[in-house]
Amino acid sequence: MKNLFLGGLLLLLFVLGAPRPAAAQGPTALGHIALYVVDLQKSTDFYKNILLLSEIPEPFKDGKHTWFRIGPHAQLHVIQGNKAQDHDINTHLAFTVPDLAKFMAHLDKLHVRYGSWKGEAGKFTPRPDGIKQIYLQDPDNFWLEVNDDKF
């Protein structure tokens, strides 16, 4: 009887301590995106004043990092130290705004260049599902999409 009890206890400990499959741990979620930039101040100004992102505290306090909130549980980490380079439009970050026309007017007021996927200045691209998209580049030539998706 004692051996049966110990065997059952060991089996229970094994089952409770066994690694669980990823599905049992919940879905993977986006935590942050990091962009390696040439000039931190230019990039910080762009994301704060052009894209209107909210800056949040960063733990390094070394003058090489700026962090922004980009969703309820996601951040954009901008890190200084890169050399200038070009980027392909197919690799881009996409942001959503409640009113794309108002955001386009904001860009126009600040003389920020933007356009459609085809590169038509001041135009938007309509997606097949009706969402409107524009594309622009940050100071480091990273491509950004801004759209009016309502999810």
C-alpha cells in the first residue's frame, strides 16, 4: 500500500512538473520593436511630433535610447548607433489612426512627404477591404504605413 501511495505521488509530481506545450501557456504577443538609427534626436522628434507617439521612460538612461508606446502592451525602442542605409518599402511598420484624412493634413502642415504604395505623392492606396493606406519614411529611411483600419 505504501509503495502504491509513493508511486501515485511520484506520478502526480511528474505530471504537475512536466513542461507544458506552448499552446497551454497562451499566445505569443508583441512586446517591442527596435529600430537602430543614426541620429537619436532626429528620430525621437519624428516619432513624437510627426507620428504623434507617446514617449515612455526607458531604463538605460545613456542617451542612446528612446522608447514609445505603440499599443496597450507594445513599445517602439529607438536606439542610436546605426550607419545610414536604404530600406525596401516591403519591410515596414504599420500604424493605425482614427482619421487618415486628418493625419494627412497634419503631415501636409509639417511638409512631410508621403504617398501611395506606388509612390504617388499626397495620395493614399485603397486596400481591397476598403482600408486606406499611406506610406512615408522616417529620418533613417525606415518605411512606415499609416492606415485607417478599425480592426
